[in-house]
Amino acid sequence: MRLPLRSALFLLVLALPFAASWAADEEDYAETIKVFQNAGESGSFFANSYGYAVFPTIGKGGMGIGGAYGKGRVYTGGKYVGDTSMTQVTVGLQLGGQAYSQMIFFEDKRAFDEFTGGNFEFGAQASAVAITAGASAGASTAGSSVGASGGKNDATTVGKYQKGMAVFTVAKGGLMYEASIGGQKFSYKAK
């Protein structure tokens, strides 16, 4: 009897953060873009990048084995050009669930083409800058957890391109302890 209860709890922990990531609308994308435009250095990336991918909500959960999922849109020249999705599987010490927004900026056409060329994957060593306001946080596709953001309207950040891409995240809610490893995998479909 204990095993089915644990399994149900595990599935619930994994499923809750994902529910919000499935239902983004036009307003969610506009609001997320605005948060990143007003968040310190990430705002300058809009004017200096070839394009970007925006994920209004990525849901993440885990208990030993974890996962994350989110749907997003890809833009170039400020124009919506396609849809993307992100999946992540992590293994290691982890417990909880959380939701966060993510932006990926493409420095040039080569980086944009690499991302939109089919299935793209960030390896376990790729890192993201967590946007925070008065609270420390860390984020990485290597599995570090995204901490609680002090407020999306007060967010600041500093970041740079690595291999033609810059990744920024801002926490939306939840609580997760994590010391795990995994990578993010992206798919792309032109509009």
C-alpha cells in the first residue's frame, strides 16, 4: 500500500509545476518579454541579438528523478517566427517543484540557425543567469536550482553570450532543493 501512495505523490509533485506551462497565451509572452526587457543587462540583449526564444513558464519537479517542461516562442527582428518546447530530465538529489520563465538570446544568425535547425540540446555544462531582486539564486542546465525572485518588477541581472547564446531565468514560484545533473533539450517548429 505504501508504494502506490509514494508513486502517486511522486507523480503529483512532477505534474503540478507543468500545468501552468501548457497554457501560455499572447499576454503571457508579452509580460514575460517585458520582465526581461526591464531586468538590467538582459534588456540590452533585445537590441543587440539576432533573435530570442521566450518561455513564459517552465514547470520543474523532482524526487530523486526530475523533469522540466515548457512551451515557448522564437522571435527574430521582433517578429514571431516559430514555436519551441523544452524538456529536461535530471538525476540526483532533488525534491520539490517550481516554475520559472526563461529567455535564450541568439547572438548571430549562426546561433539562431543552430537552435532552430531541429532538435537542439544544452549540455550539462551550459549555464543560465538567474534574475533576482534582493535574493540570491542560481540556475543552470547542469541542475542548480532557481531560487525565489524578490519581485519581477525589481529584477536585475548581468550576463554574457557563451557559444553564441545567452540564457536568463526568473523564478515564478515553488520550492525545490536540487543537486543533480541534466541537460535541456529543445525542439523547434516554424510558424
